[in-house]
Amino acid sequence: MKVRVQTADFDVGEEVRRLTLGQHDIGAVVTFTGTVRGEAKGRPIVSMTLEHYPGMTEAELERIVADAEARWPLSATLVVHRYGELKPGDNIVLVVAASRHRHAAFEAAAFLMDFLKSRATFWKKETTADGEGHWVDAREADEAALARWAPRPAASD
Amino acid sequence: MTVQIVYFAWVRERIGKPGETVELAPEVATVADLVRWLRAQGPEYEAAFARPELVRAAIDRSHVKPDTPIAGAREIAFFPPVTGG
């Protein structure tokens, strides 16, 4: 399974080991791990709760993985995203892209994260020490980041 | 037409429920029409859709724009811009 949405934590080393087991065409593995920051707008947070849209989240992540696989020669791809209540320092998301060479793996990992951030149906709510919850606002920079992945002209290579 | 509507994050909180089944008249043809119809259903809906540009929509688990027709939809979702990752 290339996409998992779960409450449980993940172990980056174990995920990479299982993903690449027995595959000898891989020369580069890039991983990205997103974690919970302990402060928001200068105020300490005690927890972050992630809500998601079961069914759509998985479908959207699978579409993003398929797009990446159509674009780069990837030997293995994995996206794991957690939901539920998390604490500062906890893992939120893992993206792994493996390929023969490093450029495809680096680019595919960045592509997967950029599209995940602006398309995958997750919402973060931060709780501060006073017990108040605040929904995190989407950043315009995340939507703007997609521009770098505009389809290249077909004649370029 | 009968359609299932689901809400997430602060849209869900403002409306006060995770979803509902609604019966729509044929003149409710697009996502934007549905937002206008929902806004008229009570103050909690008015609060959720007060700034419609801040609410995103999906039909049958794919993102859609406000001008998308809703004919044939089984499940329509409304939610804030996503903030995962």
C-alpha cells in the first residue's frame, strides 16, 4: 500500500526498510518527515489535533502518488499521514520517494509534499495552554508552491 | 434530488453537525447554488458560509469549483482550505 492514513506513529527507518526490501534497482531514497512544532504565532501549544475526510483523503493521496509516478521513474513511493491528537515533537507525515538516481527522488518527494499540503483533506487545530483551540489557517504560499510543478512543454526534451 | 452533505473542521463546528441528508429543488444546480441555499437554512449556516470564498467543496470525494453542477452527486462536502502535512 502506497498511502496510509492512521493514528499510530511510524518509524522512518522501518518504513524505508520494508519499502525497499529486495529492490536492487534503487540508488536513491529521499524521505521527508513533518513534525508538530511546539509553538504557533509565538504562543506555546500543548497539542495539535488533525481531522480528515475518510475516503477522500486516501483517494486524493493516491491521485498525488499516481501523478508523481507518471512524472518521475520511481521504484518505490510511500505516504503515511497521521490524524487525531498529537503532541509537540510528534511525527505528522512521512513521504518516501525511491529511484535509480537522486534528482528524481528529491524532486518527487518535494512534489508529493507540495500537493499533499494543498490537496489532501486534513485540517489542523492547535490547542494552547489556556485550553483554547484554534484552527490553523491555510498559507497562500502552499498554493503558490504548486506553480513550480506546472506541466513542462512537451517539446522541451 | 436527495443528497448527502458532509462538513469538516470549522464548517462542521459552526453548523453543529457532521452532515445531513437534504432534498434539493431542481433550481439548486451548482455548488454555488447549494451554498446560497444552505445559507438560508439558519443562522448557523449563515455563520459557516458568511465568507463563501473561504469554504472549499468536493463532490464524491474530488475537489470541485463553485460553478460545478451537482446533478448526480451522491456526497457533497464543505470544508476550509486544507492544512495537512
